Amino acid sequence: MGWKKTSRAPELGTTAGEFGIKKFDGKARLSTDWDGLRKDMDLWSPNGNCLVHLYGRGRSKRSGSFMVFMDTLLATDCQPLLQRFLSPAEYKSLFPKTGSEANWEFARAVNFKLYIPAPAVPAFLYHIATRNFFAWVFGKSLVGSHLGGALVGLLNSMNEFRSPGEDNVSLMLDYMNEEGYSDMRNCPDHALAVLFFAEHFHFKDLWTDAFAHCVGMNEKLIVSAGFEHISRTSRALITRSRLEMNMRLDTCGRKMSTFLSDDLSDAHLGLSAGARAHLDKFRSFLHSYYIAKLGYYPPTPGDAPNAFPKSILRQMCIEFQKLYDFLVDTSFTSTNPIPLTQQGGICVLQNVQSFDQRNKYSSLEYPLPRLPESEESLSPRVGIRKRFSFPRGHKMTPDPGLVIFAAMSKATNRENPALEACTLVRAYRGFEKDCIFNPPKADKHDKLSQSDARKVRWILIYSTLQTLLAATKVPYQVRDTHNVQYNLCVLTAGCPPWNERPLKTLLRSQTDQVWEDYEMSQKKPQALDSPLDRVEIKPDIDYHAITHRPQHSRPKSESTVSAIISRNGTVRRALSTLGNMPELRHPRPHRISYHEILVHGYGNGTNNVHISSGESSLDLRDGTTSSRKLSESSRSSSSEGLSSRWSHTSGERRETHSPTTTVSSGYRKDSVDSLDTSKKSIKEYLERPMSTCGLARVPSSIYSTNEFDEELMLAPAPLSVEKGLEE
């Protein structure tokens, strides 16, 4: 009964609480504290016939930790595990001959005992890795300090304890799909875990998929335990890509607000007066169309000051893509010579290529629209003889407008009924029809042909589609884009930050992996090396300094600042490979070039001062105190103006603000009560968990919340890895 003190049973190493071991339920997106290594109820089947002991044979009288089925271990090709930890007699009974099949009847009829001791490594972590291997065999959830490390350790254990030649990577990905770990949508824990797993084994496509989700959820990553374990290079790439994406979305929103009025101005697009008027008319049509559809235009900004919401950008991109498909000429590519029908008048190819080069866009495969036949052949001609001959009978002359409209309709891809279902395509056809039958007087005088008019409209359609694609195009490696509330249009130039290597050079034994995990756990977490953790939290006004009136105050030395902004060479090299990302420039603080003059009753001349009746009785000492408060208030206001330009929250708009910590210019009679109230408010604000700037991590056992209904969410696409990288 119980454990005897005289029996020197080998210890499991330490407690689960010291390592922060948690159980990860991927389907429920829930992580809970776990300490069930002595008897794991998830791996305890009362009808099982194989008792697993986590110590050597004869070293302890402690009961086993797992009760499982032997035939399941045989079905999953765990012969190296059985050969290593079963007794020689039991193993010989299971496999009578070398290389022969297992004796399944013997495996089901006899009770077995497995003794798995820990080698000269931290025993607790080794047994955790062993437990996760059995969890994979029997389809249970993983445990560990962070999910990414548990996934890495599992693949190494599978390579060690399963028969050679087995496809462990495919089975590992299937297990991640079944347990829900591959669903990274709106879940920072899963995204960081898959990123850590893919970076460890150099799975490029899997890394890009997880990287896109991490960039989209950048402001939420700090609350996940896995954030401390990803490499500094990956963290730098995530932050840089998020800033670049926000700037790109902001630029796109600014352009789309006016439908590229600046990009297609006279400075970049040379058009005649009639063509310019028609371009403005078509732009006004698009503006009116989206006002009627959305209620107002441009829409309310999203993540960035001018960025459109993701749903509206996606909707507009789909509509312009269908309008592009409705008018595009698929018989011509940029590598072919320009056909005769496209020659003369406005050169579309030159203008769209110039637009792509200015914005560094990849040109679309088909850059030209379909055009009607020449208008000379469309207009009915009357012969010389018929002009002077008397008509023998009445014949109906076709309306020139109908002839042109028929030719314009023919020069479309109307045979695709899916394009006609788009409301923008139908509205465009109505606009084109109105231009033919009801042309404005300016068009009649400028004599803009219908072919040139379509060319002008095409230039705007092509440019708008390219701008929308730049703000909505997702890397092809990203599997799941539905039911995602954040943007995934990240750039992957220069990613991932490592060269591909064969998988066999990255695999290691379970013992070596445990040693590496133990050494990493003993080091200082990497998250503390980031500049965000060095930020010293202070209120806007130092109330202690006001009440105690220190005689000397010196600013901090610049050595601390230089240490903060210094970066590792690896991070700089990784950032330099991100392609055409704009350079980030820090705003320089504005220094006041004058000395502040404080006059009692008037302040410093810049703040509004409200003088109460009680202020007239103040003595000289009170006036000095009030002046000092004015000076502190002016300095705090200037610092607030500078810090407002350095907001760290780019993904979400702030809904909660810090309590007011500035002191008004006027003197308050109840200054002591106000001071105590402000101190209490500041204390509550600082003690409140913060995650946006990385100042504090909120410990939570629940994964990130999902605003979508679980019943309406589509199942995630399965993970996959290129076969060439496994060999």
C-alpha cells in the first residue's frame, strides 16, 4: 500500500508544475495544467494487456503509468520499441523468427509489461516524450510546456521507435489534422506551434502557411506560451511583415478612395481632353455604384488609417476580377506581337505596363481587352448609284447606335453565364449602353471612338484590379482563408530564413531532443530579450517627484537606448531578404527651442487656465506649486503627443484608454484627494493585464476566442509536405 520510504525508486525528475506542463486539446482549443504521468487516465484501458512502467525492470514497486493494447502497438509498426523494452522471452514469442510477421494470437492472449527507463537525461522530460508517443499511437492529445516542442519531440520519437522506412511525416500530419492542431485560423497557439515545428524540420510550405497566420494575428501572439520559443529571426520577420502589410493596405485604401485619381493623372497617363473626361465619367460611375451598394464610400477604415475592411476589399476584388474576365482578350499575351485591332489610338499595353512598373506589380497574363470591329466597317455605307437612283421599295436602315452596341456586346466574353450574374458586370453593361445611345455633348464634340472609350475604361479596370490583388492576394501555401477575421496578404520574398535540408539530417534521437529541450528550459526566455520587455512602465507624471521635490534629476544615458536598438546579425540579414519592403523611419521628437515662462494666473501662454475665486487668496508658495504643475503638465502633454505617434497596436483600434494622468493648469483645492485618486487609478491600470505591447502576458487556459459559429465553419484543409523534402 503506497510507497515505502525504504524503496529508492527513481524519481521522475521534477514536478509538472515546475516545467509548466499543459495538455493541449486541439479540437476544443483548450490547454489545461497536467500532472498525470504517474497514471495517465487517457492511456489507461482497463481491458488492456500491456502495462507500461516508466522505470527499469526491478528498480521500483510502483505501478505502471499506461495500460494499453499490444495488438495496437504491433499494428502501428512499433517493433523497435518492443525489441528494446520487452523482455527477450516475450519479444521472441511475439516474433518467432527474424523478419517474420508478429504472432497476433499470442499478442492478444498474453499480458505484457514494458519497462522504459530514462537514460542519463532529465527523466521527467524523457517520460513526457515517451507519453506523447503512446498518445499518438492511441489517438490522444499531446502534453508539454508548449505545443510546438511537443510536435517536434513526437516526430523524433516516431523516427526512433517505429520500423525503418515508415512514412512518419505523413502520419504525423494526419495526426495533427485529426487532433485539430493544423487548424490555425484565429488561433495563435496553433499557428506558433506549426511555425516552430516547420522551422525545426525545414518544411517550407508549412512554414509559410503558419507564418501568414502569425503575421495576421501579430498583436495576439504575445499571449501564447509558444511565442517565447520561436526564433528571434522569425519574430523579427513577423513584426516586419505586419508593418509592411499595414502600410500596403493603407496605400491601397488611399488609392481606392478616389479610384486611382493620382496614379492615372496627367503626370502618368497622357490622354486627350475627351478621353480624360470619359475616364472621369467612368470613375464617377464606379463611385456611385459602390455608394448604392455599400451605403457610403469610401468605407470606414480598418486596421490602418486609410485601409478598407477586409470583407469589402475581398468583395471589390471579386467583382473587378469578374469584370476583367468579362472584357479580357485571352488570345493575346504580353509576349505576343500587338494585333492589328489594338494598334492606333490609345496604347493600352504601354500604359498598363507602365502602371505595373511604377507600383512593382507582376503583370497579368492577359493585358488587353476585347475591342469591337473598326467603326468604318460598322457604319452603313451608301453606294454612288443608290444616291441618284429612285428607291423602288421602302427598306429599313439599321440604327447606327444599335449596330455599335451589338458590336460592343459581341466583343465581350458573354458566353460565360457566371460573369453575367455579377452586379458590377451588369451595371457596366448599362453604363456602356448609356454611353452609346446617350452620349454627352462633350463626347460628340471630342469625337472619342467607342474603341478608345473601352480602352480608357480598361486601363482603370486593369489598374484597380491590380491594386486590389495587392491587398487581397494570399500566398498559395496558405490552405484555409475562409472564416478568418484578419488579413493574410503577406509578402514572402526571402522567406523562410533558412535553406532547405534533407529531413534525415534534422532528425535526432529522443534522448538528444530531450537534452536540447532541457537546456532551452534552463536559459532565460527569448521573449525577455526583445525591446518590448525592456520598456519601463511609468505614468505621464511622476507624483512621487512632485510631492518630494527631488533636487537633481538626470536623464538616462544613451547606452541603454543603444543597447535596445542593437540587433543580432542574423536578424538583420533576414530582414534584408524581405524584398521591396519600405524602410521604416522613426519620427524625430520636436525639441522646444525656447524656455518656458510661467506667469501666475496665466500659465505658460499655451494652456487654458480657469481661475476660480479661491485662487486670489493663494500665497507665493501656492503659486510656485501651481507653476510647477503647469510645467509638468506641458512636458507630459508633449510626451503624449510623441508617444501617440508610436502606437504599438496596429491590428486593432484601441477601445480602452489609460486613465488620465496629466495635471490641469488650474489649481485644485482638493489636490490631496485628487492625487490619491490618480495614484489609485494608475495602479489599477498598471496591474491590469496587457498584451498588445508585450508588456505582460496574460496566463490563460483557453485558446483565442473565435467570433465565427463553430457549426458554420468549414473544416480546415489537411496539411501536406512535399515528398522530395522528406527523403
